[in-house]
Amino acid sequence: MKTVSILDTDITSSNLGNEIIMQAVYEVLYELFPNDFLIKIQCQDHLGPLSKKYIKQSHLSFIGGSNLLTSQMYSYKQIGFSFRDSFSIQHMILLGVGWWQYQESPNAYTKIFLKNLLSKEIIHSVRDEYSKDKLNSLGLSNVLNTSCPSTWNLTEAHCKLIPSCRSSSVVFTITDYSLDSKSDIQFIDLLTDIYDNVFFWPQGLNDLNYLNSLTFKGKNTIKIIPPTLYAFDELLVNSDIDYIGTRLHGGIRAIQKKRRSLILAIDNRAEEISADIGLMVCKRDALCEIKSFIDDEYETSLRIPYKNIDTWKAQF
């Protein structure tokens, strides 16, 4: 029996999107290591001696997908290793991890830290081509673009089961750390004008506070869904409903549950995944494009990189 450790980005997280990602990550790891012992370790807080002990004792150690990588790893700290740790822990494996926003070249700290920390023998899985290029620029050539593990089961057969015409209801999201009240009010007003029922799901801790701060005409008609993935799943499974919103993994979850989904891009994550696999994405201020998605027929069709996924899995 092997010991496999996983840095879990859903632990100590205020974003339910990480729960969606980590469910997919664990599904992959349970498939690859069905008889081995999997140890869950929090990722973003400073890692203590017990966590480091388990990681050092593990045969394999993974970092679960999220936007953890950046060109300034010292100032944007979402992986709980210190710089010193990277000289003693040098076998971490990325699984669906991405680069945080479009950035300049990585600084010297980041180059040393990541080149030390990440395995030089095992192929890493990243969620988009931009993240792969950034790691390649550090001299890490053992990287494959597999897209996010949350998309790996979105096969052609699965996507054919997603309705092509709009539903009678819609669930939307907005993002507490990317405030654009004008654009958000405009697209919410559009939804309340067109759909019979409009639901809001708070994926992030302060998303509901942000919604409450906005003034728009259909505010009193919006139904608030509890801030749990369970409640969101219940709505998606049991309703005739579309998804439109700024939360990338809210949209991916809707596709997982066979619902039409339009993701409103607010950063590089949605744009890069869209470019790679054909996810339906537009800017949140592109009202004509949003209305066209609602009114027109749209066939969900994705280009999941199964060759890269199979290559990445095969090494284990």
C-alpha cells in the first residue's frame, strides 16, 4: 500500500468553487490509487510539522487544482510552503493547477521556489495553455495541459444531453472580489426581464453582500439559494434552468448537471479554458452576446484533451 498526500485547496476556503474542483481531483485520485492511503492536507495556510512529515513520507504528493501559481509567489501566497521548505520537499505534483491572472515573467524567488518544489520526474497537469507556458518559461518542460479535472467527464455523450434551447428559469452568480456594479446590474436586469424565475447562488463568502449592495429593478423577485454546493446541485438537478454568471466553476458545475451554461469572464481563467476546450464564455458587459445565448439555440460541445489526460494518468 502506497501513501499518497494531497494538498486540498478546499480546506480553509471561502470559495465553493474549490469544493467543485476538489471533488473532481479526488475522483481522479481514487481511480488511480484505489488501494492506497490518501492523506488530505490543507494547502493555503502555513504547513506545520505534521503536514510536512506526511508529505515527506508519501510515495506521491499532489497539489489540487486552483489558481495557485503566480509570478510573485512570495507576495501572493496560496501554497503553504516556505522558501526553505522548497529545498527539502521537492516532489510535489500539480493536478489541474492554474496561473493566477495574466502576468509578467516570474521573478527570481518564484523561479527558485517552483523549480525546487515541483517534481522533475513526474509530468504535471495544468488547467490551460497559459499556465503550461508559464511553467515552461521556468525550465519545467514536464507539463501537460489537461484542462481542469472538473471538465474531464464532460464527454461528447454527456454534452449531447444538455438542452440546446433556453429554460424557463436561470441561476446566476457574481463575484465578490471583482466588482463592476454597472455591468453586473445590466446583466442581472436582462435576466429578470427574460426569465420567469431568477435564482442567485452565492459561491463566494461575500457574494450575497455584494448583491445586496446593488440596486436593480427586479431585486425583490430574485430567489436566494443557500450557500452550499448541495443546495446548488439540488436546484440544477430538479429544475428546468440555465446558468449564467461570473463564477467559472458554478458554470462548470451546471454543465456537469446537464444544464446550459454561459460563463461571464472576469479574468484569465475562463478565457483560457474557453480558448482550449470551447467553453461558452463572453465578457459580462457584452449584453448582446448574453441575450443571443439566451434566445438562440446553443449546442454544448467541448474539446477535452483526452490524449493529454490519458498520458498524464498512464505514468502512475
